[in-house]
Amino acid sequence: MIEILRKWNGFLIGERGFSELTASAYLTDLNYFCQFIEIHRCEISTLKLFETLSIQDFRAWLSYRKRENFAFSSTNRAIAAVKNFFKYLIKYHQFTNKTIFNLKSPKQASSLPKALNEQQTAAALTSISEKIQWLEYRDQALLYLLYGCGLRISEALALRVKDITKDVLLIQGKGKKERIVPILPALIVKIKQYLAICPYNLEAEDFIFVGKQGKQLDPGVFQKQIRDLRNKLNLPETTTPHAFRHSFATHILTNGGDLKSIQELLGHKDLTTTQKYTKVDANHLLNIYKKAHPHS
């Protein structure tokens, strides 16, 4: 089994084009699955054991993950990893058990985007501080970009110096889907202020946002900055870099923006994804109504 897992890992990277990080995550998921099955069935994981697994075994695995409070996204990825492994076994190892493909993924309870209000956002935009000035300018520019353009942190960190020469950005989002996002002059000023004092001579093809060693900024560094900002300003626990993307969409909608335009700005494939923001806006209006209406 160990040798098969090694070959599967190579298959994911070499044949399926997975990144090493994603392949490693899949391998970890499968190892946890094997551990559960060994305890559940009181047998060592082998292909022979896997051939006998029933839908009840797989459901028991999902029940276990639910009891242990695994995140919804984590469980969905684990299901994808196990299904991928079984497809690999069927194709390359004369494996015949297809029961896993009858397993339905658990449904996630619908949750509203966690946006900051406009006052909280304004406070965050003006409160980033660092002992090293160029790092402070970098993080300020990055936060302005997340909120001002509604970008995902991965999209912002993928931007290169050459991308900040126009009044729009060409963003490559999820699934390599491209979209055009307007960038306000004030944001360009913030970025150019940062680039002007950055100690590295960044060329057109270089990433805009770099770390202390001059390489592409690790998202974890900025996530820590936001955690510090959250504690400093007593912001909600849901305040993450992604919360500023939600805030971007919610504030545009609250101030009269139309849903279709917001969908295009965010790069959502389906309008139903963007429609979540109408519920956020409805909650905002309801709160105003309750506070202001004499009979509320």
C-alpha cells in the first residue's frame, strides 16, 4: 500500500497537474482515511480490504468526521481525495470497488458573507502600523487593494509590477478565469508609494508584494497582520483578508450597485453565489428599520 500511495502521489503531480501542496494534502487525507478504516474494520489497510468496503463503511467515516467537528471544506476535500484514489486504483490496479462514487457529499448550511461595516473598514484601512516603514506601506497598499478591488488574497499576491500601469487590472481568478477589475487612482497612489520605498528594485515581471527576503509575499504574513489589526481595533473574529472582499461587495450593493456588476467584479461563475450579498444588505436595512421605525 505504501508503494501504491507513493505512485499515486506522483500521478497527481505528473499526470493530473496538481501542485505539490495539493497532492500532499490529498495524501494526508487518504492516510487519515486509512487510519479510520483500520480501526473501524480492525484490519490493516490493503487493496483487499478496500475491495470489501461498503457504503456503510464510507458513511461511518463521514459520521466520524462530523462527530470530530472537521470543517465542511476539509471533509469535502477528503472525499475528493478518496474518490480520486479509488479512480486511480480502478484504472491502474485492476480494482473493482466503485461504491465510493455512490457517496453523497454533505451539504453545507448556507452562511452569509462576514463583512465589516463601513466604519470598521475605514478604521482598519488607517490603522496598520509596522516598525519598518516599507513593510507598513506594503501592508497598507495590500489592504487597500483587497477592499478597493474586491480581490482574493491569492489574486492580489499574484499581481506583478507591470499590472499597475493602467486604470484596470486583469485578474486571473479561480479556474484560471480572467476578469477585468477597475482600480481607483487612490489605490495606484498607495501602491506606488510602497514601491518607491521598497528596498528591492522590482522589475516589471516581479511580484508587487514581496517579503523581507524580496520574494513573493507569503499570505500567512499578511493574515497575521490582519489578526493583529483585529485585536487592536476589537474587530469581529471573522475579520480575515477575505472579509475585506466581502465588505467590498456588500458596501457597493448597500450604496446602490447592481448585482450583475458585483458578480463580474468578484469573478463569480454563478449569480446565485453573488445573491448571498442581497441577504446581507437586507439584514442591514432591517437593522435600520428596527432602530428608526416608530412602531418597530
